[in-house]
Amino acid sequence: MFLGQVLANLVFQTGLALAVARSPQVEESVRRNILLYVVSSFGLILALAFAKASQPVRFALLTAFSAVSGALLSLNRPSGEVLEEVVRVFVALAIVGAVSAVVGLDLRQMYMFMFVALLGLLVVRVFTGMDGKKFGAFLFGLFVVVDTNAIMQRNYGGDVVQATLDYFLDFLNLLAFMGDDSGN
């Protein structure tokens, strides 16, 4: 039930982001005001992470974050082929995460390893100029597996918005790394 609510919310948020990303007017606005969009994105994610608000307010913040993310995505819209590939990978990995939870594995202890790996990826990208596309795609695929497992293990205390945000960020990052990879 909870996972179904999260997935339905994810479909809504992702659909919104992709609809916004397709708008030429939005793309032009982002080009003129990129700093505003980036700062808004960070502000919304911080509000979602730290604000103690009701679920309807958190849902509104997540929806605003999805729209801003879509606006930023308009600068580098993914092709339909890339989108389909990312959806297939996401679904397959979510199934792996669900199966791992059903058989009783608790993968949440992997978060620390993945966080360190993410920091390593950032350091490599910043200081060496290497893109790390394949490692990034692998890492965020792993996040999908572990986040699915976590959703099923702890039910996020009923916080559909937080679980959806985790999935939405996984999806966006997979899209970024797999979209980059398809261009080569």
C-alpha cells in the first residue's frame, strides 16, 4: 500500500518535471535566470529536508521542486530513448530492491558506503575532470535498490513525500548519468 502511494506520487512528480522540461518558454526563462532556478532548487530541497511541516505542505514543496527540476532539465532534455531506458532500469532495480526486502535482507547499512562512494565520485569529477558516467549510473542504480528496500523495511514512518523525494532524486540522477552516457 505505502509503496503504491510512493510510486503513484513518483509518476506524478516525474510527469510534471518532464512536462515542464518540454516547454521552450521555460527553457528560455531558465537560460535568462539560471541562478534563480538553481538557488530555488537548493532552497526547496533544504526545506523538504529540514522543515517540520504537514504532509500537504511537504507535498506542495515536492511538487514545486519537481517543477523547478523540470525547468532545469529543459536545458538538456533527455531523448525518448534515454527516458525509456532509464525507466526500464529504474523498474528493474526497484524490483530487485523489493525482492531483497521480501526475502528479509536489510540493505540500509549500505547507505554509508554509497555516501562515501558519492563523495568520491564528486571529488573525481571536480579534481580530475573525469566524468565517471558508468560509475555514477551504477551508484544511483544501487540507490534505487537500497531505497526500495528501505521503503519496504521501515515504511518511512508513513512519510510518502520523503520516500518519493528519495526515488525522484534517484531517477533524476540516473537520467543525468545515463543520458550523458548515451551521447557517446
